[in-house]
Amino acid sequence: MWENHDDVLAQVQSLGLRVDSLQVNSAKPVRCYVEGGGREKRGWYWLTDFRLPRQAGGEGLYIVGSFGYWQGNDHNKYKVKLNRKGPALTDADKKAIAERHRENARRAKAEREAEIKRAARRAANAWRHYTPEGTSDYLERKRVGAHGVRFAPNGSGTIAIPAMDAPGRVFCLQVIRGKNRGGKLEKQYWPKGAEIAGKWFQIGSPTAGGICLVVEGFATGATLHEATGLPVAVAFAANNLQPVAVELRRAYRGARILVCADDDYIQKCRACKQPTLVDSTVCEHCDEPHGQVNPGITAARAAAVAVSGAWVAPTFPGDRERKKLTDFNDLYHFPDGGLASVRVQVEEAIQRAGWQSVAGGATGAGNPQRGAGGRRAAQSVMSVDDAVERFLPLDDGTGKFVFDTWTRKIAHKDQMLALLPADSKLADVKRHPTWIHRGAYYLDEVGFDPSGKDAAVRLNTWKGWAMEPKQGNCETILAMLEYLCSAEENSQEVYDWLICWMAYPLQNPGAKMSSAVIMHGPQGTGKSAVFQALAQIYGDYSTVLNQRGLEDKFNQDWVESKLFLLAEEVVTRQEMWHIKNELKELVTGDWVRVRPMHMTAYRQRNQINIAYLSNEGQPLPIENDDRRHLVVWTPPQLKEEWYDELWLEIENGGVPALYNYLLNVNLEGWHPKKRPPMTQSKRDLIQLSKPSEDRFLDEWTAGELDHPIGPCGSKHLYTAYQRWCRANGVRFPRESNQFLGRLKKLNGWSSAPKYIYEDLHYAGSPRKQRMVIPPPEVLEKARKAKPADETLQVWLTDCFFAFQRSLEEPGPD
């Protein structure tokens, strides 16, 4: 039935997807098993058919579409290669196929959103039918309380734990059944198709600026809450720790996130499949690299970095004897462990992070913090006098906002009113003499001014640096940075410039660099570790940005009062072009627009300095005349011992030591507009970023194509460009009007009607023909300039037909 069924089946099978036949025109992607992928259906394909011309004439039915396999959050997508020998696809065919792909994607997105909504409705309905009282084998075994979970009404011992968002909407249930199936406890996420990413179960109540613990499992979370009194978010799985931490930080402004990791210290060796300790890179059974990491600690560390938080894993007071003892509930049950050990280890982690916490569940929101001015104790009720002293009215035309002098932030008027005594009203505030006579401030007089030099800022949200510089050892961090620059020919110049770029904003708070850093290269080289250390120095004035954050219409969490932005894999190849100008404006623009949720948008002076990190060969586009970016391609990763030493240094005071080092860098002759040095990596990235028409013209005028260099017919040149695009895998060539329009804008090029003869006999009257004529310097170099003894018409005619003949030879396809 399909002309290319066997070929497509072979492509799908070659990727490791276990399929014997194909389902075509399915309503949604088809899931399948993958070789070595375990019992989960990680593979997928989504195919449709399309009528296309055959070589022998007529039309045939061909399969088009895509396939891949899920690995974490990556769907590893591959498009079906259409191996046809028929006539070339027309532009209409290509557009129709592309539209089919887009329609499938739209339909899949809509179906997934509808599936999530249906699952959420079912989960919420089931949750309402569970009861708040009951017994559970699981809770008894773990020796923890229910803390808000519910019980099956039939008394079976089954409990349900809802996965919710910040407003408390239920999206999914984790169902933990009583003992059955051979005495095993069974866990299940219900219903099928539910969304759990970025959703959590809350034990206790987080607060803005307070400490919140994030854990994988419910028993771990209940243990930690009972031991410390702190609020806990249960993320259900290691790969959900970071999404949950990010959502918590978004929902509870300034919340300090401590991720409490599972210590998955034993994993199966990928070579021999035997369980082995992962603290060494070599399997203890087969002496081969085991290829594993500690997933619990790896996920916790990444989550903590994403929200400028901290992480801690349990330390067991004795030999675990290779048993599956990994979390804080296991520490609770461990000999010589207990709740006291749990509490002590968490409190030590909080102290290492420089946060304050008190017994009984206080979050530290009201305790003094490091930095300028300290912090006053939080209040549940304030007198009208105290509230008037604390809050300042803002004149923005609405009367809805005030300035909180304690937190140094814009606040909604309702936040002030919520603190007043029960019998007080807004009218009591407005009648207060201080409120009347002190006056108000305009919204644009509120600003973030670390330098203290902006006369327009009367209410400054800057609170000083959180970190204190300390004498110490940061040699490994600096050595790693030097190694990351070592692949460039001018590596010493690059390293010296980069050190100054990092040091200047720390020595001059609020300084805006007119440049950004792009560091890309192989995975695991250490670039994230170095720049995340820099982000820790900035504390709350830095943020780690991802693609979702960049495209979110509400940007307050990563724009307001920020000085350093670490963008890790923000821009993928498919997405980079449409946000190119936004990124450019972030690097050099004087202002950024802050758009909070439920508040009026306002602008703030742009003081954000940006470093982009990527494992891609082309992380984002660079223009030919770019002066904004330092581009560095990192060398391969070093031996494991290097990175062990790096992490140990970071964990043992390396970051405050790096801060101290950067504060003492000699910046004589350096300034914020200092242009970054040119690197070979930047030249390569510029070349990769060129549009297809520019790269074609470069190759043509360099003599790398089988077409003569010189004047030619515009249609002939566009035909040559189309062939070049097919040969070089350019998926979306420019249309002819765009191609010629771009050509005419290039210096010295022209595309205009000229008079040429009908043939090489030069007989008859010349006719008009639109010709493309390269610049004089190109013609001179190619020795194609018009000879002095020839007329213009004869010369153009010769060139026209010479180029036409080159197209008659077999093309690049």
C-alpha cells in the first residue's frame, strides 16, 4: 500500500524501537518498547501518509512523520528520511508536508492538555471520596503521621497523596495500597495520563522568604517535618525535584529551598549489571567503568542550583551493609539514628547555607539575615502607627500598591491591610497624620540601584550583598576556568578578559557589561560548576534561566532586581531565531520591562550581565559584525579526579574565596564597554549563524561550486541556490524574492534588468534579462571583469550562457 513502508520500518527499527509493523495515520503518537529500555514504553512514532509523484509516472502513497525515544525530558526526535528517486518535491509538496507535521503537533498538544484536564478531574473527584481518618500499613511501617493524606473509605489501608500546584488544585494521586501481592507495598500514580511535573504535596505552610524542604517521597517528607517543624514539599520523584523547587520559589517569593536528597549510593553497573558503589567510577565486580551516577544527589544538587538554594543528603552513623537505606526516613529507623539525628543534620545544612532557623517550625523569615541593614522580625498583626511607618503610598494612578520599607519591595495594598488589627480599616490609615503629611512616591521612583548613583531612584530595592568574601582556596576553580579557555589560540587573552568581566560588576555593584559570555562544548567539562559558583556570589541577585522562563510572559522572577543571569541551554536550534533580538536587548539594552503577575508592569534599569552555557555546537546565532559576545569552545572533560577536587573546593569555602579573589583583581584600564577578544570559536559560530543565502554566495564567489563566477541570470542563480540547499540539508530555503532582496542589500551587488543577445551568435536586437552582477572586487579576483575590447551586451551574453550551461550538468542532488 505504501511505497516506502519497509524503508521507514527499517529506519524506526535502526533506532532500537521494537516494532514489527507500522501504524499509520494514528490519532496520536504510538508508544513502543526500546531495546535495552526496560519495561517502559520509551519509544514513539507518529506517521501519516502523503501522495507524491513516482519516478515512473503517476502518484504513490508515501509515509512521512517522525519517531524517537524518551530519555528524561528529551524526546530524541528523528524525522523520516524520504528516500525517493522520483521528481523533486515541489514547494507546494514541502509546504503541505510541513503543515501536516504542524497540524499533528497542534493536535498532540491539544490532546495532551485535554488528557491532563480529564485526569485532574478524575483525581480531584476520587480525592473527595477518600476520608481523612483511617489506618495504613505503610504509615505504621514508616512510623510517620498522616499529615493530610486520606484513606480509602473501604478500610483496606490504602492511602492517597495528591499532587497539587500552589493554589491547591489536584492533578494526580499517588496511591499506596496496603499489603498485598505477596506482602509487598504497592505504589501507583493515578489516573493514567495525569500530569505530575512541577506538582507536589505540601506538609506545613511555606512562606515568602522562609525555608522550605523539598524531598522525593512522602515518608521522607513526613519524617523531616516531624523532626524539624519546617514545611516540606513532596515531589514524588528525583526528576521532579527541580520543577517543584522552581514552582515553589515562584509561588513563595524569596523562599529558601533546602533539597533533602536520597543517597542512592548503589547502582547497577551498565557493563556487568551487578550492584556497585557509585562513589568510584569503576565497578567493583568487573573493573570496568560502571557508567552510573548517584541519581538522588545529582537531581538534588541540580534543583538547589536552579533556585539558588542548598541540598543535603543523610549521613548514616554506621555501615549500611549495602542495604537500600537511602533517605531520611531510613536514618530515622537506623540504629543510633532517630529524629534527633535527622533534625541535627538538617539544621547543620541550614547553617552552612547561612540561613537562620529556630525550633518549633519557624522559617527564619523574621530573623536577622546577612547583608546591609539586616531584617526585622516578621509580624502577624501591626498597629496602624507601625503599619504607616512601614509602608509608603505609591502614586501609580490606581492606589493599589505601597512600598514595603522592611522588605524593600513593591507590595499590594491588601498585604498592608492584612496586618492591621481586626477592628482597623483602610480609612484609619488614610486619616493618620503621617500618611497625610508625608506624601507619596511615584512608581517610577522605585528602582534597583546597587551603585547608589541614580538620582531618579528615591526608593531603592537594593539590600546589599548576601555573601561575605573570605580568604581561602579557589585555585581549582580558577584552574578549571583557565582550562575551559585553553582550546582557543589566544587562551591567555581570553582568560584574562573573562576574569575582568567577572570581577568588574562585583567591584562596582550595578555595573552593566556591554558584552555577554557564550561558553559551549562537550558535556561534563566543568563550565556549569564554575559559573554556578559565580551565581552563588550574587545570591538572590542571580538566577538560572531556562527556555520556559525566557518565554513566560511574566518575567518578574528572573528580571526584577537581578544582576547576573546564567542561561543554561536556553536556546535550541529550532527556537533560537525568534528570540534572538530579545537576547540582544538583554545584553545591551538600557531598560528591561518587568511584568509581575497580578500587578502593573513597569520598567527597571537593565543591570543584568549574562553568561550562556550550552552543549550545542550552535547555542545561539551570532551576526557577522557582532561586538557583544565572547565565544569559547571548551576542550574535552578531564579525569574524574579533577572534578572531585573542584566540588570539594566549592563545598569547603571555595565560593567566598573566589569572591575575595575577584574583589582584588586589578582592573586598571578595564571598563564595561571593553570589547571581548575575537576567538576561532566565534568565527566558527558566525559562519554557522549566517543565513543560507549568504553561505551560498560565499562558496560560489570562493570558487567552491561548479558554476562560473560572474554575471548571470537571476533565475539561474536562484536555481543554483536551491540545488545547493538540497545538497547541504537546508530545510527551508529562502523564497526567490527574499533571496534576491537579500542579495541587493549586500555591498556592491546588483540585480537589475540588462540587455543581452538571444544566443552566442550575437544576432538581432538585444533583449531585456534580469541579471545578477557581483561586486567589482569579486569579478577582478575571479578574472571575470569585462574585457576592454568587448561591449557590455556581448560580455553579459557570454556570462549568461556560461552559467546556464553549468546548470545543465548533473547538479549536486
